[in-house]
Amino acid sequence: MRSDEVNAGTEAETEAVDGDVDLDGGQVFDGDRADGSGWEVARPCGAPAVTGVRMAGFRDRAGRALDLRVLPQPALVVVIGLGNAPFTVEGGALERSQTSPNPHPSLVASLSPGPARIRGRDVECVEMCLSPGAAYPLLGVSPHELEGQVVGLEDLWGRQGRQLRERVAAATAWQERFTLVSEFLAHRAARGPAMTPEVAGVWDTIVAHGGRVRVDDLAASCGWSRKRLWSRFRAQIGLTPKRAAMLVRFDRAARALRAGGNAADIALAHGYADQSHLHRDVLAFAGCTPAALAGL
């Protein structure tokens, strides 16, 4: 179950799904599957209010505890929890890893949070996947301040975030909830900083080439020095160009592994020097081996 692209129509689409739940567009996996009626999923209709934002609503209809393994992906994930119990977060990447659960009623997973677990009960939420271009004006802080973290949404949006959560939770229909969130995002986007065209162009190039790019070539493409590109890109994207390219390449490889591809073939197809190189990257980003990742 994933936050796919929005669908056209006049009302929010809803569906019941048995089995796995995926709360972030493809790189979250559940460790406690819902049986019986499974999960209710709702997706907004029409075009998104802010370009680069995908949205979906999830409700646990089975009443089972949720245990999600979060993997890095080239998008920031915002979850507005609507249930009574907060989410707890364990783990996180880099040197900022947490060693104990941290409760959040709503949360934001940075562009590259590293392996982490999100747990909750009676989950009901609205989830947004934000492209870096959308996240930059919406977050209210430089994305680089969130590097490697999963943090509470109220830590970023303060009272406005708390009020949004209360209004969305009080709404009785998914489409009403999506409208409230969309209006909130449009308001923030109109007043937030715009990503510079050079940084946006470099990000688009990294994605278009699946991460198989050289930083010197990226700098030359926008007429900047390597140092200037490194500084501006990290401030607006949240990662260095090199780390961003590694993330995009890992995301493509991870999806291929989960689709049943051969690790050696995947390493070759996605620009890794060899299978050992792929193994090291998967271990660094996912905290497990390619074989283990393929089985998730």
C-alpha cells in the first residue's frame, strides 16, 4: 500500500487493502501485518495544491499495532497523526541516531533518515511525500538542519502545526481533511523561500541520471564552482550533491532488489563498481544486506 499519484475526480477515493502497509511511497515496510479488513486508504482527487506533494490518508481498520521499518528515499515524508496515541521513533542515520523511543503525534522524516522504526497503535493519519523542491519552502527551516533525523512536526511548525492536526482530526471526511492540508500547504508555499533555479536544475539532473553523475560536471552545468554548489545545494536540499546522488542510486537499486532482481545485475545497471560496492551502500543506507532488503 503506497501513496501513489493523486487521481482525478470529485471525491476522495477510498479502498480497503489487506496485508502490507506502506506509509511513504515505497520505502517503508511493516513488521506487523494487519489481518482481516486491513487498511483503509484514501487519496485526494484533482491536482495537488502544491507541485511536488503527494498525499494519502491511512486508517488501521484491524486495530493491530504498527511497526514500520523506514528506509531512505529521495523525498521527505510528513505524517500528521490523527489517532489518540503518538508515534514512537527508534533509530535514525548518521551520528544522530536515537537510542530510545521518542513519541510524536506527527512527524517528519528527512531526505535521508537512515534505517529507523516507527511504531504506533490505532493509526489514522494523513501522509505527504514532499519532493526537495516542495519541502524547501514548506518546512520553515533549512533542510540541512534535519539531516539524518525523524523529528516531530510541531518542532518545525509549532502552534500552526498543532492547530492543523486538531482541525484535520476533527474533520469527518477524507476529502475535507485533504482540503484543509492543501490550503495550509499552499499558504506556506506562497510565503516560503523559493529554491534557486541552479539547485533545482542540479537535483533534476541527479534524478534523471539515477544518481550516476559527477559533482564537477554538475557544477559546470550551472556555472558554479564546486564549493559554491556544495554549499547552496546542501542548504536547500539537505544533502551534499554527492550524498544526494548516492541516495537516488540506492533508491533505484533498492526497488530493483525488492522486485526480485539479481544483485550483480542490479549493481551493474545502476553504476556500482561491483556487487561489493552495492553491498556497502545498502548496508550504509538500509542497515542490512541486499539479500535481506530484497526479502522485506
